[in-house]
Amino acid sequence: MAVHYPGEAAVARIGAGLFDHSVPKQEWTHAAHFAATLWILRYRPDIVPERDMPGLIRAYNEALGGVNDDHNGYHETITQASLRAARAFLGQQAPERPLHETLDDLMASPLGCSDWPLAHWTRETLFSVEARWGWIEPDRAPLPF
């Protein structure tokens, strides 16, 4: 199994880096998105991810020179689906299990493929402007979590 981050400090760097915009763009990978999400879910009870992640991700994108528009940057449906997935996956783990191990298992699961949402949404629906700006229910198969 692939090791995405060597320990808890590495996961914490990614999680905190979303807030202070210190994660270089080239490191903001699919695994990094889930690492930050797991870290927030476990260690930031002051954050309501479903409410706060949109602003955090948009601000991160803009700080690194990106844009959030109809075709780039923040994507509401993918973010909210990923939050549900990460919350469900983390909920199946022992509370004391290191996050870097949880992340490695998550990435070894079907969620580790960045196109996992296409099992639930058609490409046309998922990549629509409406799905980018707001939650759209799956049109292919319901989410299992």
C-alpha cells in the first residue's frame, strides 16, 4: 500500500496549510484534499466542514493565483460528496488510529481514484456549472454514506 504522508505531522502540515495557504499548488493533490479533510474532521471541532470548507478552499485557490469560476477552482458538489465520504470513512476507524494510516487506507479504497464521483453522477451533471456552484443530488447512483 502506498504511503502518502509519513506521519501525523505531515498530515497536520497539509491540514494547517489549507488555512494559511502554505501548501504549494503542486502538493494540493487528491490525497492532500482528503488529508486536510480528515485532519479538520478530527482536530478542528471549531470548523463545520460543510459550511466552512467552501470558503477555505476558495481562499486557498485565490491565494495561490487560481480562480473560482464556472469552470475552475472550487466545486461544491465534489466537495460536499468528499466530505460525506471522508466523514463516513473516518467514522469506521478507531479514534486513536493515526490519520496517516487512515488516509492510506482511504486512498487504497475506491475513493482514492479522483474520478470516484463518476460512479454516482454522470459526467455531464457532475461537471455542470450548477454542480460547481451548488449541491446536485447524484443522478447515477446514490451515495452509500
